[in-house]
Amino acid sequence: PCKPLWKRLLPSFASGAPSSSSSSYYIRKISESWTIIVLDTTELSGHSGFKPSSPQARESAAYLELHPVEQEPHMIPWNGGCTQRQLTWLEDQLRKAVKSDTRIIVASHHPIHPEAARRTHLAWNYVDIFAILSACPAVRLVVSGHDHVGGACRQSCPGACQIYLTVPAILEASVDSTEYLVLNLDELERHTDEHSAEIPSNGLVVSGGAKARRLLGMVT
């Protein structure tokens, strides 16, 4: 039978190649020069599924107590974030990426950049996550969901620039359309180097839904 598109595009996922983490956040090499890091932004939340006595649940409760929703509107129950252990792991992976000259795509359910989504839909500790990502020139694209209307922005970082994309939900698409993106990684690298403002955006998007293409076109 014909393999699904994602299996043909990402063979390392399809083959079940081992990752550097056995938890719900992990890293996969998807090409010679590109790696994807998948964060679990529900690990720090009230709906993570961990037992109340677990370190994750205790950390979540403590974080929520220190950040009341009355003062921080993104601290609502259906949002979440990354535990300190996950953030430490992320920093370690990014250091390795810089040393090996690897380009990184980061994926998370909850948006990280306050200009790429509505404030009420951001990850609980988006400030901490963003501080780590925005300081790393290896990170070129950060893809999120959760905020159904979508959003996008461009962020400068030392030696490169980054694109933060919140992909519009397929639930909000018209019945005769879809919301997805297929990107050209060679073009993505060119668009996120130091001089990418001089590069035309033709060729970055191979195919995709109209809303996602329009959002990405606004920042490339």
C-alpha cells in the first residue's frame, strides 16, 4: 500500500528510529543538516495525566500558584508548558546542535512567541522557553498549534533569524480546503540566515493551505 505523505517525507519517524529521550518530548534527525525537536507543552499543566504525587504534577501546581490567571491571562487550564527538567534537556540539545552546525525545527502544541498567537493561548512558561530558543542560532523554525486562528512572526537572533508559525486549525478551514504546509528546507535555511531579508520568498512553500501560506508569506 502507498505510505502516507508524512511517512514518505519523514522516514526516521516512520521507521521508529530511537530518539535521545524516551519521554513525551524528543529529538529526531530528519535530514543530513536538519533536526526536529518536539516539546511537550502539556507536561507542566493540570491535564498532563500524571499522578498528583508525581514531580510533574507537583511542579505544575506550584507554578500555577505562583502565576495566578488573574494576573497572567495565559495561565488558563487548557494551556500548559515545559517542566524545568524538559527545559534543561532542551538547552542541552541546542548546545549540541550549535556545535554540530545542525539546523533545528522546534514543534510544540502551545505557541511560544507572543506575536505569533493570542496571549490567552500561549504556553504557561512561554517566556522561559522563548528565552532559550531565541538565543540559539541553530533554531530556524518554531511551529505550534492550539490557537486556531493562527499567527506568525519573525525573530532576530545572534547570527540568524527565526520564524515562529502558529498553524491555523484545520477545524477552521472551509470544507473545500485544508490547512497544512510542506516546506522546502533548503529555502528555509536561506530565509533564516543573517541576510534573509534580501531573499525573495518564492520557493519556500512547496504546498499548503491558503491560511497557513498567507501567514508565512507575511513574515518571509
